[in-house]
Amino acid sequence: MNVLRETGSELNEIKEKYKNVETIDAKDKLVIPGGVDAGIKFDYFEGNHDIESSDNFFTGSVGAVFGGTITILDVIEPNLNERETFNEALKSKLDEAEQNSVTYYSFHMVINNIKNDILSIEKFIKKAIYKNGINSFRFDTYTKKPKLSKDEMYEIFRLLKKYGGLAVVNCGDEI
């Protein structure tokens, strides 16, 4: 699909280059960019609380596009069963999204249990950011699931600062 994304004085040059592309005149029109939904959980199942998502990457991304959302951020949450590694969870979600999503996507990586292995976590964070472009890392402080201690969170925050990651902290009391 060819989309004309330029405006301004260079538009005539671009029109010539892409003369077979349909131009839509947006003069006197309201142009709204597509939305971003940063709180998705596709193909999600949490056994302890019997929570299961109703959408997978295909059905959820199709629904998102029909609603005007063009970018989704799903949650990668390893260790729900305390056996899945960060790398396994990342690969699984990347494969699902690449094969099934019809829109742009990225992820929040949940870090809920580091098993006192900060060196492995540092390697993972570096890989997630530099190789996979995932720079959002989520921490839940209110959950009954395994969670980090304050000291572990501070160490992860230090690593995120070092590698350019973003810490998203969900705080509150579990009901």
C-alpha cells in the first residue's frame, strides 16, 4: 500500500515522484492520527486467578484497527508458572505477534522474579532493548504473584537507566 505522508512545499516534487498514488485532499478536514493502546494482554492466561484473555494477536489487532488504534503494546509476563524464562517468554510473544498481528506492536516486559540472578537479567535487559527494541519494563507491587524486593527493584532501575529502558510501576493494593 502506498501512503502519501508529506505536506508542505515539497509536496509537488513528491507528487511527481509518486504520480500513480491517490492523493486525498484534507483541506478543511480534521485529520486524526491513529491511536496507541498501551495496555493489551493477548493470548494471556493466569492460572492462579483463572484470568484468560478473549483475544489473540490476530483478533485483537483487527479489532484495534477497526477502532482507530494502529499501535498496540502487549504485556510479556514470564514466570507465571515460575518455569518460563525471560528469553522464552520474549521469543514466544515476538513469534505470535510477527505471525498474527495486522498492526504495529511492541511490548511491556514484566519483571516479577529475578531469582537472585542479576547478571542474567542485565544481559536480558540489554538484549531486549538493543536487539528487540523493547524498552518498557513493568513492575507490579500489588500482586500476590512473585514480585521484586525494594533492593531488587532499585538494581533493575539502575540497569534500565544504564541501557535506556523505561520503568513502568503498577502500584496499589490487591483487592
